[in-house]
Amino acid sequence: MNFEDSPEEAAYRQKVRAWIAANAPDMSHLTPEERRPWQEGHKEVASKWQAIKADAGYGCISWPKAWGGAEGTAIDEAIFNQEEARAGLQFNYFTTGLHMLLPALLEHNKDEVSLSLIPPAIRGDKIWCQLFSEPSSGSDSAGVRSAAVKDGDDWVINGQKVWNSGAQISDYGMLIARTDPDVPKHKGLTAFWLDMKTPGVEVRPIKMMSGDNELNEVFLTDVRIPDSQRVGEVGGGWKVIISTLMNERAAFGSVSGLNWRDTMKLAKQVASWEGTAMDDPAFREWLADLYIDAEAVRLLSFRTLTSLSKGTAPGPEGSVGKLLWSGMAQNLSSQALDILDHGGLIDDPASALMNGAFQHRFLWAPGLRLGGGTDEIMKNIIAERVLGLPGDVRVDKNVPFRDIPRGR
Amino acid sequence: MNFDYTDDQKALKDEARKFLTGCSPLTVARGVLENPAEGHDPVLWARLVEQGWCGAAIPETYGGLGMGYVELCALAEELGRAVSPVPFASSIYLFAEALLVAGSEEQKQALLPLVASGELLGTVAVSEGPGVLTDQAVAAQVIDGKLSGVKVPVTDGLVAQRAVVLAQGASGAGLYLVDLTGPGVSREFLSTIDPTRGAARIAFDGAPAELLGEAGKGMELLSRVQDRAAILIAFEQLGGADRALEMARDYALERFAFGRQIGSYQAIKHKLADVFVKNEVARANAYYGAWALSSDAPELPLAAAAARVAASAAYWLASKENIQTHGGIGFTWEADCHFFFRRARHLALVLGAPRDWKRRLADRLELRLAAELAEGN
């Protein structure tokens, strides 16, 4: 057990820390509101920063040089992420493309056109989104109904996607469609990539309960794409879904958002019966419980790194970490509102303590427990894949997709 | 960076598990449960002594094997898993650590080799009854080298030959070494919620007491000793919590209701997934504690409090949900579930309750945040 950097890791950390300090983009012109994800100003800074990183070889550290990466280790990449977080530079616009979709694309497609998609993605010039979920295919991710029908050398796609993060600003998407409704649901799926400007693709932003727009609906009407944009085999879409999700789990580790430090800083500013909220024994007990979970999230990411550095597949800590940090986000934002008492009601960034960050988080947190696999799905994964408990009774397992009962 | 035991440590842990599977099945704990006056299993204890476990982390200069603390953590995890009824924690995590933290060179030379060889069994006697242990609450007193007062409960107080006792001295509370077999000491059996870890009420009446560490620094020294013990005990808790979860999992696979395995219902699956998550939180914090202990890192006090709070919560959840998963049979004397339930609470109280440790954790977090702000992070 060793939680310290090796001499090489320490040297790398020192190097990237200095580099980040010298090259970090200026965010001082942005208001607190503009600094929130998915705001125009925030996104502009993120793109600029991604290009600066790409020029210096930090755009996609662990990728092969042939694809524009630096062939660094997973540890290097994690150290760089930690140092970015330390400098307050955490942007999620490129994660879906660089860490989930494009690795899966390159695993299945080695052609020139697919390769040409990589460099602009690494520079942050092109953004990718995932077009997997549908109105009746959320946790049941193989329940996709959007249909792709072969027409000569092309495919014609009709259907609807939903909960697509960043689709409103994306240039490309990776899409799962049903190519055969006469076989059981997992077997009739196929993956494609497409330009979001293809005729027939319509993005409609979803206003979330926090008031932000990260998620979208995407309507597909007679969208025609060539067979060369197919990813993997016809009927091999489920495999592609699985490899992107595996990449997602491996990409967890550096978690953004408010933490125990921020909560303590807030508590020290808020009056209580005696002194500040920080002096309240009930708050202190709560803080101890929060801290052990926060430490677990931090330390479990080290376990992922240990696995990666030994060349073995990361274990179940991805699901454990996801459950913990999303629950923590809700727990700490709710607690912060409590100690603010009446002041917890105020979410105006101009007058609320810490620019209303906790109120904003409070309204965002329910989505964190849903996106990227719900609490319930994470628990199923742990129960079935780790503890070896039986899968649920599946009434749709060996039934042709078109015969599966459906609600509204 | 290595979030794991090394290969050598894993081999040691595997050997320890095989050894305890052979000589510390739950029937051994049951034997002590049925004869609580024993307080421990002397045959099992003799086997552990024979294996040299007592000296595992004690430096070679003091007659130990000097293997290191991560190795001791590995042994602790296996002892916890086996719910072994032995006085190992009292003698090794507490008594030996108290000598290492506070003892003079002479005291260490005189006593540690005896602890390492298993010839001497030690414990600590701090509590004087219900409520949080504070400086002012200590009534036991040493005057002219003679100790008077009552300590209760003292885990392993019946079998130990020496104790480190917290008592008031001329300059405040201090730690004192007392020979429990000597004059002025009367001990009586005390019934507790975990009879597999025996305890005593000890009355001192002018018992000879020798100062251990600086006079008047008892609470501070005790806190340092407890930090070290907290990490080792966290591994016992982790081992027990893992096994309680495995028991529940195994039962959920073999028990059928409404025509299928109860483990196929999400009510059970999600419950056990919650237990797994808590165990992982405990493991992460315990591993970090093991690293801090083995490298004597400045993070030790914070890591120790976090390990203790996390491991106490995990064992509690795992042990109660193990009973719940078993249903009625889990509530019987005959079933093994209550060993874990009893031990979980014994371990959570024996160094001070989680409530107390959450308070220590918050204090230490404040220090850490202040230090970070001073560094400009």
C-alpha cells in the first residue's frame, strides 16, 4: 500500500503543474454564472484550453501517437487531470468523445475517414455526443426502437433519441439503431457515426429542473448515411455500447464539483447557535461521514490506476465510485442549504454565499443519480457482477424485439 | 502508487487465512460464548503465539520479527474475518503500541520481548464506566507510585498480566504500567455483549504503578496509541464485515421463496450492494490508514479517525443486514450471525464510540484545512 507518487510520477506532476500554471486560460472576464458548464463563455474557454493542451501533447495523453496522443501512461493522464482540477480547470465537453466514443470507434473502424475524425476532436475543434438513450430505452439500454433500414449502399434512419448531453453544441454523434426487429433485442442493434448537420437530424434542447441546458432530444427523420459510417458489424451494436460504457467507467476518477473543503469553508461563514455552523456538533458529525465517502472516492480512483498500471481491467470501483459521488453531491448540497437556514432559499449568484454554488448543485444533483447509469443500475451491477447474485427474471430475453410488450 | 497488498503480503495473508480456517472455525468462538468465564480460547491463543504472530510488527531490537504494519494489518484482517476469540488486539495493538509510543528505552527492552514471545499478555485500562472518556472524568489516582480506583470495562482484564492504566498524577492524567498479578489488584468477571472478547472490572487499591511516558500527558499519549490501534482494528472490522456480507450472499443464493432464490429479488440485491459499497468505503479508508501507519505519515491521525469511522459503520451495516437476510433463523442462538453482530459492536466501542471518533475526525479536518490554506492551496 502506497499512496505516494513514484519519483517519475512526482517529476511528471511537477512538470505539468508548472506547464498548467504558465498556460492556463484566463477566466477572469467571466461572471460566476458564465463560469458554469454549458454557458457560452465557459465553453469558449474550454475549447481554447483544449487546443493549447493539444499543441503541447496534453490533449489526449494516453492515446497512441499515430492518433495524435502522447503515448503517456494512464497514471500520467490521471496526474494531469488532478493538476487541472487543482487549477480549477475541469471541462467535460470533450470527455464523451475522447474517452468513450472515439476509442470504441477506433476499436471497430480502422479506415482513413474514421482516423481523420480524431485530430479535430483532440484539438477541441469538434465535439462528439452519444445518441444511445430513447424515450422507452433508458436503463433498458438495449430497448432501442430507432430503426435503420438498408437502402442500396446507404442506411435510412428514423426515430428519436433523448438525454443526449451536449448534442446542442456537438458536431458528430455516435448512434445506436435497430437493424433487425425480428431477433431478440440485444442482437438486432447496429452502431453508426454521423455528422449532426446531416439532413433530418433535429436537436431540441431540454430545459432541466436546474434551469440549465445540457441535455437534448434528437429527432431523426429519414436520415440517410452511407454504410461506411457503420461502426462494427451489422447486429454488433450491443458490443459497441458495452465498449463505450467500459471506457466510461475507466474514465471516472477525477470528480468535479463541490467537496468537503467547500462545505467547511461555507460552514465557517455561517452563524449558528454558538459561533458558526462549523462549531455545531451535529454538523461536525455529518462532516465526518461525508469525509469518509469523499476519501473513498479519491482512494478508489487510485485503485483504478493501480489496475491500469498493472495492465489488468479495473474492477467494480467504477460503479461504487459513481454511486458514492452522486449521492455525496446531493447530500452535501442539501446539508449546505440546511446550515444556511433561511439563507438557503436564496440562489441569486449576486447575493448568495459562494455565488449560490450550493443552491445550483442542489437543483442539479438529482440528475447526477440518474445520468451515466442510475443508482439502481449500479446496484444491479454490483449485486450481479461482483456478488454473483442471479439476474432479474427477464421476460423479454428470448423474444423477437417486435413481440416485446410495451407501455405508452 | 499501489492500492493493494504486495505479493508477499498477499501470500502472508493467504497463509494466515488457511491457518485460521484450520484452528479458528466459528465453533471455537462458540465454545467461548458457551463458557464466557474463559474470555478467550487458550488453545487458539497458544497456536498464534507459536506462529510468532505477537511479534510480527515489533522491531527486531525488541525481540519481534519487525515485519511492518501492513503485514500486521493483513493478520488483523484475517483475525477479524475468523471472529477469533483471542486477546491479540489488547496485547499487540494497544499494550505493545503504548510501550512503543510512550515507553522509555528501559521499559521497551524489559517488556516488548516478552510481549513478542507471547510470554506476557498486556492490555489497557482506561474507561471508568458509562459516558465519554475525558480528562476530568478520570478518577483513578496515583499517589507516591500507588494506584487506586476502578477501571471498567477492561477488555482481556482477566487474562492480562500487565496493564497500561490511565490515572491522575501530580501533574494531571498520565499513563502508568501496573502488574495485574501483583498486590492491590482485584479483578472480577464482567458480562458483556460480546463474550468472545472477555472483560473484567478491576479495582486498584494501592497497586504499585510505574509512569509510562511523560507525566500529565496521558490523554495525548493515549490518543496517539489509539490512532494506531484504530487502524489495526479497522482491519479486523473490515475482515468481519466482508465475511458477514459473504454469509448473507451465500444464504441468498441457497434460500428459495416464492419459487426463486431470494438473492434474485432486488430488495435483497440492492441491500447487499449497499453493504458492499460501505465495505469498499471502509477498505479504502483502512488501506490509506495502513499506508499512513507503515510510513509514519503526518496524515496518520486524520487517516486513523477516517478508517475507524468507516470500518465501524461498515461492520454494523453488514452484521445487521446479514441477520435480516437470513430471516428468523438468523436471530437464533444456534445460527452464527450473532457472532458478527456482537463483535461489530464490541470493536466499535472498545476504543471509544464512533461518535467520539467523528468528533476527532472533524477536529483533524479543521487542522488540515487550516494547513492547506496556510500553504496557499
